Amino acid sequence: MQGEELPTTGHGERRWIIDPIDGTSNYIRGVPVWATLIALVVDDEPVLGLVSAPALNRRWWAAVGSGAWTGRRLSGANQINVSDTSVMEHASLSHASLDKWWDHPQHIGFLSLAQRCWRTRGYGDFWTHVLVAEGAVDIGVDPSLAVHDMAALAPIVTEAGGRFTDLDGIDGPYGLSAVSTNGVLHEETLRTLRQRAVG
């Protein structure tokens, strides 16, 4: 088992990765956007992800080959899919706190991406990426995350038809950052984020 609060225990090809409260700052301030994230990883591949947001009365989950779903319970679940937005200027972008970007090497690229997109909001944390999976948001970016922040989200986004990589375009939850998209906009998003200041 691996997580944010306790040291990693056990060994073997299967492990659970747990984040008890993703969105701790929201939780502390009484903002209802926080969740428990649970992932099952087999041979370093996330094969199952569950996001439970009790204050929102919502859950999202996915297993490899089974699609991505949301609802309050299994019996009333709805399958979710990413959007089909194909033009950056029509895209909705969700991002992490702006203070994470100011000193980041790709802050110029982030500002360029934000300027290009139709709409920009800082939903942050798990919320950004499940909104991508639902098709409500087209692009989600976070420059600084740990594996326990991402392991449950990766299969939800990919089973919904999207892509989940780090800022370098490497698939999965093992980088130090996250870029989730509807897939169609992924490469263009990564190229835009790589822009540097001129002069």
C-alpha cells in the first residue's frame, strides 16, 4: 500500500495507492470540493481508479476495459466520455493554483495556453481531471503533483476516452505533473505549454 499519510508497505505486483483527502485546503476552509482517491496498480499500470467526493455527493470510477462512470451508486451510474472539442480556441481549461505556475519553467507556455483557450477556470485538484473525463472541461493542467494525487485519476480520464500524461507527454501518473485532455487537443496542449519567453 502507498499513500500520502503513511509509509509504503508490502511488496508485489499489485498495490493500492490512496489519498485520504485530495483538496485538503478546501476541506479545511469548508469548500466542498475534496475527495478520497483510491487506485489499484498492477505491474505499475493503474487498472482501477475511484474518486469519492462525499460533500458533493458524487463518485467517479473506472477500470481498464470497463469505461468510466459517475453517480452516487452503482445502480444509478452514468457512463462518462470526454468532449469532442477539436479547436483550442473553443476549449475550456482548468488549472491548479496560479502560485504553482509563477516560478515554473513552463509558466510562459501556461499563460499562452490560457490566452488561447475560450474559458479558463481554476477548479484544481481532482475536480479538474474528473471534469475532463465528464467532457465538461477539455484540458486540465497541474505542474506539481505526487503519484497519490494522480493514480486514481489516470484510468478515469483514459477510460473516458481522454489522455493523461505529465508535462513531458509521458503517460500515466508517475511524473511530477499532470495534463489531462480529451485526447484530440493533447499534443497541441503540450506544444503550447513548452513555449518559452523570447528575448
